[in-house]
Amino acid sequence: MTDTPPPPDYDFVVLGAGIVGSAIARELAGYHHTVALVEARDDVGDGTSKANTAILHTGFDAKPGTLESRMVSRGYTLLSEYAQQTGIPVERSGAILVAWNDEELAALPGLRDKAADNGYPHCDIIDADEVYRLVPALGDGALGGLTVPDESIICTWTTNLALATEAVARGVTLRTRTRAESVTVQPERTILHTSSGDISARWVINAAGLGADYIDREFGYDRFHVTPRRGELLVYDKLARPLIDKIVLPVPTSRGKGVLVSPTIYGNVMLGPTAEDLTDRSATATSEAGFEFLLDKGAKLMPRLLEEEVTATYAGLRAATDHGDYLVEVDHDRRYVLVGGIRSTGLTSGMAVAEYVGELLTKAGALDSARTELPPPPRMPNIGEAFTRPYQDAELIARDSEYGRVVCFCERVTAGEIRDAYQSLIPPAGLEGLRRRTRAMNGRCQGFFCGAEVGSLVAAHRCAAGSPEAAETRKEAVR
């Protein structure tokens, strides 16, 4: 009879490989500690982080004095710099907050003052003529607007992948398909009981998004509750892009920022999101009622947009809570950090939240000295439409002809990009992961024409890597 081997042991285990969790793992890996990044799904960024409005926020409309306001403002600076270092595509589109009635028009001065209180003094109130000069395709009836010149569109997929990739490059152990189910807090360690076996940790960082309140209760708390808030969006064809080059925002309400019209980093136009509170934390299906709501809003916001083709629809779940702010708290006795209630602004604030967690852990005496030698940040493949793509790069194609072999014609994705994705530090776990890394099958045909060839390429790369899922990939692509 053999003894049961001890569970793998780490100084820090971060639960959740979305943007916030990946950023925290990257931050902790800058110190002399062992770190694991644990994700219930089969790929990084496959939860709430993958489906949002993909806006890099200035934080102009956050509640002044809150942790969220501070983190979004700091995060905007950190992520802007990181995007330049890593090649995360960002377009400085700017935004206009549009007032459609007298009440909303009267609210604009207060919103401008709030922005200044948040450290963003660059908003200007404009009249209706200027609104229509900036966005000629806007529907009738706008009374005025508020400009936010530094709001930007960004690739949320590349952001998440860059942070996770750098974490792994720094030595973090990534464990996907590993759902934390319960914990046993011991005097010196905590044993995480997961779907793939036990894991031992000195400290546990809970960045589990929709499941963060469940994990929090495992540590003896009942301080917040997550309500999954479904946001459905319509994505219009690239032919619609000339209609709009700025983010058009509504005056925000207590339920959120409302329905917006925005260009996307991939060259499309997006309408949404809805805001529907649910009980099912896995309900990411779209709905007829949601589409009707968006089309009704779109008919007022930009009627010409509704004449264009919808090429994709999707829904994401936001981790709405009954707490009015981010919850980032350290329990020194249990060696536990809660990072909860981060909501959709976590895309912008994630790096700042990670920095803040590092500061709190330093004050708690949990972090040793910082490492003096770290690998450089990764240079990410560009999937932004406004920047040079491989199929456009003659020098790159001359060096490697696979970058000239277009496989997905809607999105101009090449065989070289698919190969690179599977040879990367964190290869995609499935076709959805490949979409997020390359845009393959993400265009107007949604894989109808290219699915078989993409599936064959993926299967070949998986076979070369010894993956047992190769045959299933072909079937999935053909379906």
C-alpha cells in the first residue's frame, strides 16, 4: 500500500484567471514566492472577462471617494502603459454622453463636476449642433452632450491573455479545469479542495468573480452576495463602422451605464448591453426579449445602424453585488484576501487592484523582497483592425509564407497566426479560445466557410503537441 502524496503546495493561490486574477498572479510573481493561478474553466479569460463592452475607462463617472474610483483612475494609467509595452490594441476614440431629455441635459453639469472630483477635468458640455457634428448618424432628438475625450476601446481578450501569459512567464503555475469547492483552514496552511484534487496554500486570494461570494462563505463570511447581471449585445458588420468613430453613452442610471453604441477594436459596431438580473450564474444565452429591447433602443440612438447586418450576438454576466463599492479586504488570521464586487470596470482597474493587493500584503508582512530580474513583458499578436495585421505585412510574409495564407477570410486570419496560438505559452483549450486569440471564425460567416479548414489546422497542431482532443476539434469546427 502506497502513501497518498501530499497536495501541491504554494505560497499564494489566486482563484480566478480573469483579468483581475491574472493581474494579481502576475503581481505576486514579482516577489520571491511560489504562485498558482487556479481557474474553474478550461481557459483563461473564459468567464465574465471575455464578454463586456471592452472600454478602457477614465473613471469619469465613478462615485468619488470610492475604492472603485481610485482603482479605475490608476488602472487607466497602468493599462495604457502596459498596452504600449505588450501590443494590446487600443484606439483613443473618445466618448460623448448624450442627453435626450431635459432631465438628462440638466444632469450634465453634475457629471462634469463628478469627473473633476474623480481627477478627470477634461469633460466639456456641448450643444446639440456639436453633438451632431461629431456623430452625424445619431438619431433625432439629442439636446446636448458631455465629451469624454480619453475614453478608449481596447481588446479585453488580449489584455487578459497578456497578463496571464506574463504571470506564467514569471513562474506562476496555471491550473485550469480546477474548480475550488471548499476549504480547510489550518494553523499554517489552507487546503483548497478542488475538482481536480487538493491544493495547499499559505495564502488564498479570492478573485473568483461570479463565485467569489461562495468562496468567501467558505472562509466564514457572509458580507456580500453576487447577482449575475446579464448583458446582451449585438455586433454589427464592419460595413457599419463608418457610421461611428466615437463611443456614444447614455446618461448613467443606478442600474448601470445603460445602452451604448460603440465601435469595436475589431472594426465592428456594438449595440448594448442590456442589464437583467438573474439567478442562474451560467445563463449566458441570448434572449428574444433582450434583442427586442436593444433594437428598440438602437432605433432611437442610431436608426441607420439597424439597416446594417448583425454578424454576432453574445451575452456576458457581470458580478453585480449588494455592496456599493469594490471589496478588497485582507484577513491576516486566515491568510485570505477577498477581491470581490469588481464589476465590469475590472477591465480597466485590474492592474491597479493587483498593485493594491500587493500593497496590502506587504503591510500584512506576507511578501518577501521583490525579484530584481524578471522576463520582459510578452509582445502580443495584434488582432486590432486599426493596426497592421500579419496578412498586410509584406516583410513578415516574406520571412514566413504561413502569414500570407489566409484561412478565415471574414477576419483575415492566417495559418501562421493559428500556428502561433498553439505554440504560445498558454495555447487555446478550444475553438472559442482560438477566436479570442486570433479572431478566427469571428466574422460575418461565423465559421460557416472556414470552420472545416480551421478545425483541420487546429487538430494538426494539437496532434503535433500530443493532445487527445484533436479529433474532437474537427467535429466541433464542422458543427
